[in-house]
Amino acid sequence: MNFVMQASVLGVKKFKGNIEGTEIDQTKVLVATPLDESQGNALGLVTSEYRYGTSLNFEKFKDKTFPFFAELSVSMTSNGKTQRINLVDFREIPEGPKKTAPAK
């Protein structure tokens, strides 16, 4: 399943190396994600990690100032038990999210 969303990108990290005989080469993008406030026991945001290919993709963020607002093209996959969101591409939105006045 593929979709486009807008979100604040808070950071990015890469890893390329070997852990216990397994070669790992990845970039993870840290995205602000709203907590589920429907039960009344959570408020605010958390950071979610989206996989973004190999460590080479880290270079696409070198000229960015964090945090920044972006349009994210993502794909969602599942192993039947858990879901994973993978970043496919992103485009910075310089003006950021549109703000509306709070309801009174």
C-alpha cells in the first residue's frame, strides 16, 4: 500500500556495518507522529522511525535544517503481525503546515 502524507521530519540516522555476522546498510528517518488521544490517556507527539533504503540516502539530508516539514511518499508493509512504514521519497515544503486558529 502506497500513500502520501505530510509530516515534520525531526532527524535522520544511518548505519553501515556488521552486527553478529549480518551486514546492515540503512537509513532511518525520524518523523513526528501524533499519539492516539481518543482514550484520554495520551497527548502530543512521538518519534517514529521510517526506513529509507541504504546509507547512501543519508546524503539527501545533508543540506537540510532540522526539523523541517515535508511531503512524504511512503509504503506500508506487514508480516501479518506488525506493520512497517518505509519512506520511498520526500519533498521539503518550505512554508510548513497550514495553521488554523483554535476553536473557541
